[in-house]
Amino acid sequence: MYKETVTIVNPTGLHARPATTFVRCVSKFNSHVLVKKVNEGKMFDGRSIIMLLSSGLEQNTEIEISAEGDDEELAVKSLVEFVKSLKD
């Protein structure tokens, strides 16, 4: 398992459009991707748009992205870079 932490910098957080793009990015990888708020223990599937939208991932929220599988490191690094690139 590989994981990294990233802070959401987008002023509107991970709202519908970027959440949809995030899920599409996750689907490009074979690894199982999980996301969680750092200060909360609940993890959810990175392929679930419903979970992303209902988790309240607002600006300045620190999230942990983890993956397990044959392309886990590439998946996590790509998703972290995506989250960092969001400027709305």
C-alpha cells in the first residue's frame, strides 16, 4: 500500500466538476484507491462520486489518498498532483 497526504487548495473544495474528474482519473488505474480526511477515520472508495461529494471536502481540508495494487504509487502521485492543481 502506498499513501500520501495533500491539502485541498481549491477555494470551492472538491465540488462536482473536480470530483467527477478525480473519479475518472481513479478509474484509469488498476489499484484500489481510498480517500479519507486526515482528522477523521472514515475511508471511502475513490471511485465513488457520491462519497466524494458527501464528504465535505472543502478548501484547506487535508486528505490522505492511498492505493493498493500494481500501479499504486503512480495512482496516488497522479491524484495528489491533480488535487494540487485545482484552482477553480
